[in-house]
Amino acid sequence: MLVSYRLVAAVIVVQMSISAPTRTSTQAFEDVASCGPILPVLNPSQPAGGTLLNSSLAASPRAVTAASASLADVRAAISAAKEGDTVLVPAGSATWDSALDIRKGILLIGAGIGKTNITRGGPYIISYDPAHYESNSPFRLSGFSFDGNGGNIMFLGENVKPAPYIVQTRIRIDHNRFLTTTPDLSYQALTYRGALYGVVDSNVFDTFAYPMRNTNTGWGSDYWDHWATAGFRYILGDSNNIFFEDNTFNLGSAKYNCVTDSQYSGRYLLRYNTISMQGEGQTLLDIHGNQPDADMYASFGAEVYGNLTDTHGFSCVFQAHRGGQLILLCNAFVGGTSGDVATKIWDDYDESLSPTTSPDSQDPNNGYYYLNILGYAGPPIRVIEDEHAGDCPLVNRDYFTDDTANGRAGMSGGKLADRPASGTSVGQGYWATDQDLKNILAYVGANHSAVLQGTLYKWTGFQWTAFWTPYPYPHPLRSLLGDGGRPSPR
């Protein structure tokens, strides 16, 4: 794909300001600077080993209002804020001639898309990398329009973060517009550097050729070797991930089309997003394998389900499965049939060339591809095997699919009562659900009206075993840090 350089308490907000706040500014933010009572999040079907987000967050003691949207005033407000405070930025437009680097957990809230407008005038607009990972304070960024002005907008986390390894689990980036004017692969709206988990939801990414980059989490084997450290081992279906849900991606290049990648021990989860292509080019989604000459260890994996892609008739390689694990379920492709739509699986280098103590494989494995279809009721998209390292990838061992181009089907689905008595291959998958998925229109895209529910079972050779269930939707942080899934800010 890409070049291989390669929150149980009600929040009480006490209004405070650098300059004396007015009633108008308080009213403008009251819906997004407070949060109602929070109840524990339960998921009885969570698979063994999976984890759920801690459902208790400390109350934010106060809100600090910046005098204006200028960089100096926003910096002053953040400086006056304490860890966990809300910083409110009023409506207005400003060009920031240097970057805003945030080192403490705050809730940075603008007046809304098209109201608080920030343009890049420096190397990038904003970054968040907490100085004290051990505090795991919540961070939220919401209610802004960001214009990258031909450059990068946001960096999340530390590039090649060294030990000690402590993950963050309370990150939310929501209801923003990210815009750029350079239709190539050089600049991103969001560069995610790993170990900061949470949700990126309800945003609009406009005219980026490559809106999100998931890379430089860490060089070498460290992230894989720390598999016993809390939050580092990759377990399908748990909370230790960066979730991208309910976003709209309007890709902005006739030559390049890429939503995100994952390199250097990365991971991601994309669900219920809408993607609009403007041309052929790069693979839309990528999870990279190991690459010894770049000291790159493989991505841990990805979960990709309920997404809607409008190809506008262009050919599309949706997902590249080059390392780690992959759930690819119930994604729809519309926009005409003139172009070919496929997903690819391949392996460039055997994992033995990049040794690690992890019990998990870096080579492509546990690939389950099902109901990724043309239209809302059409046939499955093609699955293409590309390069091989030895006999990897191998259908019905490393990956299982309902497309039979490379062998018999290894994935099927339906009601639990209709599941076959036994499987025919070790690892064979069955998506057990009571939902009628003959037409998946309601289950895909940022405007979906239903949520996928079910359990993926795999055949162990002796019995069917529950392997994966989708993490609760909407992501709990959407309630713990804001709107409970409702649109905000207003």
C-alpha cells in the first residue's frame, strides 16, 4: 500500500475564565462542558481475555474560558487549567503561527464546526502527548474546524515512545472538521502514534488524500515483547484500541486514496464510517507486516466492520492484510460497477526474520472476511492473494472468507441454530446472528440505523468456540466524555 519506509459521578462545572466570562459564552458551551450520571458498562458476551473500559471518571472541577480563539489566549487558558479541567474556546477564526502542544489531560472544546475555526500557520496545528502517562487523565478535542492549509493538523502520542509502557485509555476526538488543500500523501489530519486508546468519532475529514496515519509507534520488537504489559497484547474485541466510528472521509485526490494505515506495531478499529473516493490509487486501509530492513515489526491487527465506501466507479483495494489479525465484516461498496473492488492478503517477510517473545504471530493470521459486498445485497468482493513468504498466506488456515476465488468458503453465517454441526477446517468461522443480513443497508456507514450484533465462532477441530464479539457501540467514552452518542457540540 504505502511506501514502506515503509469516566460514578455527575460532573459539576464551575465557570472560570482568564477574562471574565459572560453568560452568553457559558450558554454556548453548557451542553458539552458537562456530563450526566454515568452507569457501569457491561458486556456479558465479551470473550475471555477481553477487557472493557473502566466506567468511572473523576468529575471535572471547573471550566476555563479562553478570551478568544487566538493561539495566545488558548495557551493562557490551558496554562491556567488543571489536569481534568475543561477549556472552552469561543467562536471565532484564527491562524496559529506555531503549534499548540498539550501535555496535560484536559477537555478542549470549541463552539462547533464552522464556529471555532483554526488555520495552520506553523509546522502543524495541535498535538497531545501527556507528560504523566500514569495519571491517565481524560483528553477530549471537540467542536473545531481545522484547516491544515496544505500541511499536517494533529499528532497524538509520542513518536517511538520509550519504556516504561503505560497506556492511555481516555482519549476522545469528536465533532470536528479537518480540511486540507494538498491532495497528496505528505500530510495528514491525524497522526496516531499508539498506546493512546479511545475513540475518534463523528468527525468530517475533507479533501485529504491520506487523512490518518498510524505509524512510528515503536521501532524494533519492544511493543511485541511487552505483550504481558496491560493493554499491549492485541485481543480482538476489547477496549485497548483506537476506535474510528461514525466519521465521514471525503478523500481529496484523483491519484491517491488512502484512509489509514498501520505500521510499527500499530492497531486500529474502523466501524460505521462513510468513505468517498475521488480516484484510484493506494489501498484504502492497510495493516503492515514485519519488515526487517526498516526495523519494523508487524501491526497487531485491525477490526473493520459496518463501513460504507462510495467508489464513484473507481477500482478499489479496500484492505491490505499484511500482518497480524483481521476481522473484516459487513462492509458495503457502492458507486457503480465499472471498477474492480477487492481486498488483498499477502506476506512480504517471514516473522522469524523479526524475532519476538510474543506468543502471537506477526504473519497474517486469524483473518475472517465475511459479507464485504457490492451494493447492499450483492456478491462478495474479491479476495486476492498477493506475495507469499513460504506458504503464507494460505486460505482456510491463515484467513477464511466467503469468496471462493482461492478455494472453498471458510466463512459463513446465519442463526446460531443453523450453524453446521462441525466445521471442515480448523479455524473455520461462522458469524452467528439473529439479524437478517440479506440486505445490509441499515448496518453500514456514518448514518447507519442499526448495529451489528452477533458472535464469531471458530471451529477448533472438536467444537465451535466463541472467538469474537463486537465491542459495545457507541464507544463508552462518547457518554463518559460528552454526549452519550448524541451530536455535540451545538
